[in-house]
Amino acid sequence: MLTLRFLTAGESHGPQLTAIIEGVPAQLPLLAEDIDRELARRQGGYGRGRRMQIEKDRVQIVSGVRHGMTTGAPITFVVENKDWKNWTKIMGAEPISEEEAEKMRRKLTRPRPGHADLNGAIKYGHRDMRNVLERSSARETTVRVACGALAKVILKACGIEVAGHVREIGGIRAEETNYATIQELQKRSEESPVRCLDEDASKKMMAAIDKAKQDGDSIGGIVEVVVAGVPIGLGSHVHYDRKLDGKIAGAVMSINAFKGVEIGIGFEAARLPGSQVHDEITWSEEEGYKRKTNRLGGFEGGMTNGMPIVVKGVMKPIPTLYKPLQSVDIDSKEPFAAGVERSDSCAVPAASVVCENVVAWEVANALLDTFGSDQLPLIQAAVERHHAASKEF
Ligand SMILES: Cc1cc2nc3c(=O)[nH]c(=O)nc-3n(C[C@H](O)[C@H](O)[C@H](O)COP(=O)(O)O)c2cc1C
């Protein structure tokens, strides 16, 4: 049985980010441009800071793919940090003297409230919190998106599409969130600078981002990911750690700054009677089993029910503020205004792309878990057979 897994490595201002992925079937057509497209989407979005203008991310595929086709061997993705040339001394692996370290003045002793700085410093014993920041930075999500992009290629080859959009930024909600097909959702969210389907709300969101920037503040929001074309029965009810909704929730929560997850109507289910929460079941010869509604977001019993997967994630406002909050210098123990690193004022549109990709990864993993084989064509055939069998079941 094949299961996908990956490791990422690399610092925000180090030479590169790397991901090694194991468990990808052979015979999957894969091009660098499939990955680069997602990397570019992650870098876009209204409200990003200067770093995203420096970095134009491109993947190098350095193993596991030959002549545009996966071989079944581990795949390695490398994304260079263009900014590295300005950080070679500060971030180099070679030892440096105390004097040099002092001169470079990039030592961080003022933890930012809301970031990993203080906890990471205490946990790993770092007097220079740059050792924490460099890895806790959301720059790491670049290669997580690269892995998700690969997952999207696997899913697409099996008739499964992923899309995402922004539902809320800084308290401004999209009212118009309807779409007829997942392709329409993909297209319309791509057209909005904030990835929001509601044009009026998009403008207000951009104004809110501008205001946050002016005020030296930051704002968060809510993103939604939809996965369509999913076979019935990915995940499993038989054991807690095989429930796909649980895995997706864990993946979404693992995105930097994400503080909540909902599947389908999520928290609203607490306030409604069962008759307005559960989705009635229908059957027809053409479509097989369907639900009249999709309030449970495509899941029952930790398994997909064939309806689109719908997941929402809540992103808190970015912790690095130009208008700093109070903190304590870990050397002097004096109160200080928290150190300002280069930062975005709102990364919710970018985070919606990250969210799409981490969800894609979990779904692809579950797909291979159920239909796993060493070769893509055999997986595709198994998925087809399964669709036909579930229709008639
Ligand atoms: C796409 C994206 C971009 C981010 N950009 C920044 C940033 O520029 N500055 C910042 O302080 N935090 C940024 N964050 C959030 C931090 O990485 C995150 O808050 C930090 O790692 C602490 O983790 P936690 O918020 O999950 O507790 C970003 C998050 C995402 C998903």
C-alpha cells in the first residue's frame, strides 16, 4: 500500500527550501510549470509585503522525474531564496566570531507577541531568536504548496479538482459566494485581487487592507477550499487516525497563523436542529447516490460521501506589526516595543492558496491509500471502476 509522505527543510533567508516526497506513483506526467503555477498563486494577492517582490519562486525538480514523467522514486523539489545573497554571512552554516556576530546586528532579542519567537527560543535555548524565526516563517509554506501542487496533479488525473476562495477579511464578509461549477469558482476567485467571489466585498477588503497597512496593523480572515469529483469512501470510519475530515482539519490547522477549521457548516451545526443539518439522500440511475444539500461538507463517518469537500480555515492577523505591541527584551528583561521584521499586512488571499494545497495533499494521500498502486494508470482504472460500482450499489 502506497502512502504519500514528505519532509520540508530550509530557512526563510537560507539558500533554499527543499521538499522530499515519497510514495508518488510512477507514470504521472509532471512538469515544473505545474508546480510553478501554484507557487506564483501563493505569492500573489493584495496586501503582500516587499519580500514577495524580491522572490519569484521557481521549482527545480532534482529527483524522481525523468523526461516529464514520475519514476516512482522519491521526488525532490528545490526552491531557491533569491534574498540569500544578502544573507550569506548572517545565515551561513560556517561558524563566525562573537565580534562578527555583533557587527551583523541581526540578532533578535525582542520576541513578537503572536509569533513563535519566545517559545521557540526557550524550548531550543536560542539567545538569538533569529534561529526560531527563520524556520517559523511562512516562507516554509512555499514548499508545502509545491507538494500540494503535485497532489493536485495526481487528483486531476483522477478527475478531482480543488479550488479556494476568501470569504472574509478584517470583518468584511463576502455576501455573494455562489458558483455553478468548481471551474467557475477557480476562475472567479483568480480574477479577484483578494480571491473573493463578491466584487463589492473585494473592494471593501482591499480598502481594509490599505487601512491596516496605514495604521501599521494587520488583519486576518476566513478562507474556504472546495474539492469536487471525489469518490465515495476516502478516509475511514474504522479507526480514529484514518478519518479524512480529521486529517484535513489537522493539515489546515498546521498552516501558519490558522486558528480554526470548519467542515461544511461547521460551528453553525451547534445552533441548528438535526433536520436542518443532515443532508437527505437521493438515488438516480445517471448520478447514483447524492445528497440534496451539502451542509456536512462532503463527510460522514470520516469518509467522503461523494459531495464536494468544503473546508473553511480561520487565519488570525499576522503577528509582525509596524505598530509594535509591547514585549520584553530577553537580554535586558526591559519592556520593549516588539522588533519589526519585514512583513505583510494581510496574507489571507495567499493563505487560501496554501490551504487549497494542504487539503489537496490530504485528499491525494487518502486516494492513494484506497486505490494505491505503483502506476498511475492502474490507479485511474481503479477509481473509474469504483465510481461505477458505487453508482449501482
Ligand atoms: C501565507 C502566509 C504569510 C504570512 N506572512 C507573515 C508575515 O509576513 N509576518 C508575520 O509575522 N507572520 C506571517 N504569517 C504568519 C506566521 O508565520 C505565524 O503567525 C507564525 O509562524 C506563528 O505561528 P501561529 O500563528 O500558527 O501560532 C504568514 C502566514 C501565512 C500563511
